[in-house]
Amino acid sequence: MTLLQIDAFTDVPFKGNPAAVCLLEEPRDAEWMQAVAAEMNLSETAFVVRREDGFGLRWFTPTTEVPLCGHATLASAHALWETGKLKQDETARFHTLSGLLTAQRNGARIEMNLPAIPIEETIIAQGILEAVGLQPRFVGRTADRNGEAKEVNYLFELDTEDAVRNARPNFEQLKKETDAGIIITARAQTTDCDFVSRYFVPAFGINEDPVTGAAHCSLAPYWSGRLTKTEMTGYQASARGGFVYARLLQNRVVLAGEAVTVLQGILMG
């Protein structure tokens, strides 16, 4: 089986967010996929298998399967074009736990059509605030989609970009307090983006995710309301960092970025 490691949301190797992409010849069971993801030990490993009307796509962290992953979807589309499984002008169609997702090339960038996940204001436990070490100006959580609860994220809007960049959560405490992911964000103080963010999810074996497409499915509608814009640029201010270009389309969001392959090999297991 062909396996690639691809850095997503960057055109420079060793930046952005790395994902492993396993191109399967036939479906495999979840236990095996989870074992491979633990072996890869990246924030996400994607498993792609051809089907009559596109490709099946599943995503696993080192410890669990997740219902949506943007950067590994971008990486999967890049892998299909790079290995010739799809022609350069063909649209990638992925059947996932979050429904049908598509990706297509637009110049150097890959554009993904993903569900918009709205944020609703909420009250949060004091223990979570203490673990993150912040006092946000707004706290929200991801709303249910189509009446079905999906992966839960909390969103904290902070007063300044510096507060986002300088945050130092207590990950061990945060893991004990909640299974949810934590998005922290603020308006950008620079001119190359509209907002900045970081994403923490230690309960899934990822203290800090470098660049998170799924988080931007919530950040895009959230900041669209705050900034009265439908096209925005986000920068995820992790150590690796990466830009995410977002366009809001009612209940969908188009996220765009680049990708670069850093490793290709054969999985023997």
C-alpha cells in the first residue's frame, strides 16, 4: 500500500500540518487503521479507498477516529493527483462521516468544500478556563449539525493576537477537564490575515494541532459575523504555522491552501 506524508496548508516542507495518507486497494477494518495511525504518530492519518462514485475517506488521530479533518482531506486530494489516481483537472469526491466533501485545484491552491459548523455562546466550567489559563471575552461551542452531535469544540475569543500567541495551557489538566477541543482566536494585528488562532485537543492525543481545517469550519462563520466579510484569511499561530483561506457559502465553507509531499513509501503491514 502506498503511504505518503504530506505537509498541508503550506508550500514549504516541514511547515503547515503533516498528515499521513494511506491509499488502500481495498477497505480495511477500523482496528487496523487505528493501529497504523498510532504507528504514524501524526495528528491525523487518512485512509483513502476508491469506490464507484469517488473515494471513501476516514481520519484517525493516534488514539481515535474523528468525524472531520480538513488538513488530511487537503493532503488526501493532493496525494490522489500526485500519484495519478486522479487527473489534475478532476474533482476529488470524498464520502466521509461528515457527508460528501469535494476538493479541486485552483492554481497552486487546493479548495475544499466543507460543512460550516456554527458557534453558539455557552457557559464553560471554571476548571477548563484554569487549565487553558485564559479569561476570554467570548466563549462559544460548536452547534449540532442536522440534529446530530458531532465533535465538540469550544471557541475562546481573546482580546489580542499576542494573547493567542503567548497562551501556555496546562495540557495534563485540560485532558482531565474535557474531551473537547479548544480553539483560541483573536482579530489579527497584522495585515496579512484577518484573524489568528490556535487549537488544543489533548484528549485525542494532540496537545496542539499545527493547522486545523476543521477548526476553520467554525472560525470562518464566527469571524464572518464579527468582521462582516465572507472571504477571510486565517493564520494558525502554532510553532509550524500556516495560512488558511476561507470563503463562506451559507451552510458550507470553502477552505483553501497548498500542500507539499515530504515522504512516500510502501506500508507493509
